[in-house]
Amino acid sequence: MAFGFGRLRLSPPAFWRMTPRELAAALRAFAGPARAPLDRAGLAALMARFPD
């Protein structure tokens, strides 16, 4: 909702009429394509880098 109202400046009726697919397309326009989830090796690297 914050993205729709704040960043896209949609009115409440326009926001609630959006389909999930339309909202996802708007998010991709701002954030780019989704990144792959972190794998075990990536997690291990982060844990080694930030041991706290």
C-alpha cells in the first residue's frame, strides 16, 4: 500500500482495482527484476563476513 499510494501516487480506488500482476509489474519498473534467493554458499559467505 505504501508503494501504491506513496511512490505511484495512486488513489485508493485505483490501487484497490489493480490486479496483483499489475502491481508486480509496477514494482519491477522501480526495482528491476527479482533476484535469485540466497543459496547455502551465499549464506555461508555472509556468515563468515559478518560473524556477529
